[in-house]
Amino acid sequence: MDFKTKLIHAGVKIDPQTGSILTPIYQSTTFVQKSVDEYLSKGYSYSRSANPTVRALEEKLTMLEGGYDCTCYSTGMAAIQAVLQSCLSAGDHAVVSDVAYGGTYRLCTKVYERFGVEFTFVDSASPKAVHNAIRDNTRLIFTETPANPTLKLTDIRAISDIAQLKKIPHAVDNTFLTPYYQRPLEIGADLVIHSTTKFFDGHNATVGGAVIAGSQNLDEAIRFIQNASGVIMSPWVAWLTLQGTKTLSVRLDQQSANAQEVARFLENHPKVKMVAYPGLESFKQHELAKSQSDGFGSVLSFEVNGGIESGKSLMDSVQLCALAENLGSVETLITHPATMTHADIEESERKRIGIKDGLVRLSVGLEDPIDIIADLEQALKGV
């Protein structure tokens, strides 16, 4: 099947009892067994371990990413937690992109470092820097590309080549582009992570996460953590996500086209110092974006003059754009990372990796781009 066909049909089976075209919501804790000898003959016993509705979503995401199998979680951070727990033990070391979602940074530095796991945050745009950061006890390379919120890219193939040479798993957070635009497993990565909250849902209705493994060994290790820790996705969330995923391609294509128009407008605005969007020719990694992705996505960032106060002023002045900590939805969402999504990162570290005081993240939605631009234009007048 073509990718767009997979979005609709992969993992979905017509209900044999009723003919329902939609996967039923199996809102059940437990599943009755025929006998002790036939335990698990139907594949399900208890919904913490597996649930038919969640399984349908896992099968769909496996096919979309081209992986071995998939596990789904209660949040995107739970998915990241499962990867860290399956790959790292006390005394181990991981190399992580220096620019990543603030929750990833917080989980590594505020939680796992307490249990004796070491992390090196490195410029993953530089394969040499990643190679040089690897130690004898390195057990994971974790990259996020495009990075949140600077949109910095990682050369997935180059980092995966290093990881394979060192026999270290390479996990890629692919939330910003989804498998519709980027499939890391196809170019060497071992694990792919998603916050399904974002583009797969697309409607600000659920929170969820997923990990797609490229091999049986990694899938089994992660599945054990999923079951043991209980950080599972609920059937209702899986059902809603299944419906949202069907329209992913048409949403993302239009959102990306809108983002391109908005980025061009901002690039020429006198009160904007810089615009980061992979679809712009001025973006320094534009060629890399074209080589490893099929599209540029709907998220961009830009820096306004005047630092934090200007950033706050812009946030408080928009009327159409929603001031909210999410991305990937049909609504255009605007965020000030320094005071919101990345506020937990130390100021010196935040500025070092490019999250300036005046940086704004914009997740462009499905509104008419003329209206989005008009809203930004009026809000920028007061900056």
C-alpha cells in the first residue's frame, strides 16, 4: 500500500461480529480465557499487557515507520522513559542532542542522573562531536530532529553509521515530521519515538506516545518496560488517535504549505532577527532537510528584538494564534520557550544551545495563512 493508504487502512480490521468499519473501543480490564492450557490463545489477558484497540494503533504505526513492532504509552515522555529504562542502567552513559524538548532534558538531568546514569548533551548536528562524546560505557545515542524549538537538524544516516560502528542503539525523536515526511529506521536508526499527542492526534484531544523498534531484541526490551512500569495508552486514547492518523497526510501537507508562507513573511519583517524553518533557503541545513525528509513540517521558530519582554509582549498580543504548550494541531499555537516549554533548562545552557530570550515557537495550523500572518503582523506592532 502507498503511505497515504496505510494511514487509513494499516492495522485496521473490520469487526467480524458487526462489520464495524472502525476498530471497537475495547474498554476492558481483563479478557476471559478458554482454559489454562489455552491461556493467551486470543492474545490478550489483561489490558496493561495488551489491548486490542491499542494494538491496532501499534500495528498501524509499525507499518508507517517500517519497523519491527511498536509499543504505545500514556504520554510522549512515557515513551522516552521506556527507551531510557530499556537501554540504560546505573553506571551507563548516553549521548543526547543538546537541543531537545525541555521534558527530555529534565528527565535525564533531574531523574536518571539521580540513579547513576550519565548524560552528555552534544551538538548532534556535528557527527564528529557525537563520535567524540562516546565513552566505553555509552549505551544509547538519543537525537531529536528537527530539534525543539530551534529546528536544528541531525544527519540521521551519519549518526546511525557511528552508532552501528560502536554497536550502540540510535533512538530518534521523530515527532516534528512524523513518518509521512521522515522515516529514520529506513536510514539507519534503531528506534523511533513519537509524542502521538502532536500530529497523529492533530486535534488537541489526547496525550500519548509511541516507540517503534527496528529489531526484535529492542522491541522485547522496551515491551518489558512498558508492561512492568504500566505506562500504557488507554483504549479510548488509542481509538481517537487512530481516527486522527487517517488525515495526517492532508493536514501536514497543508500545514507545511502554510508554514512556508508564514516563514517567508517573518523573514522579511523588520522586528524579526531570525527565522528558523527548514523550508527556507536561508536555513543553513536546508540541503540536509531535502536529502533526508520528504517535507519541512509545520513548526518554525523566530527571534524578536527585545528579549524576554518582547517575547512576552508578542505572546500576549496575538488574537488568532493560541498561546499554548502543544504543537501539531489544526489550530495555530504559539509558545515562548524561555518562559514556557524550556524554562527548566539553566539560562546559560539555554542560551548556549540557541534558545534565546526572544525566541518564539510557532506551530502553524490549518487556518488561512493570510489570517495567521495578519495576526502576527498586528501583534508585532507592539514589540
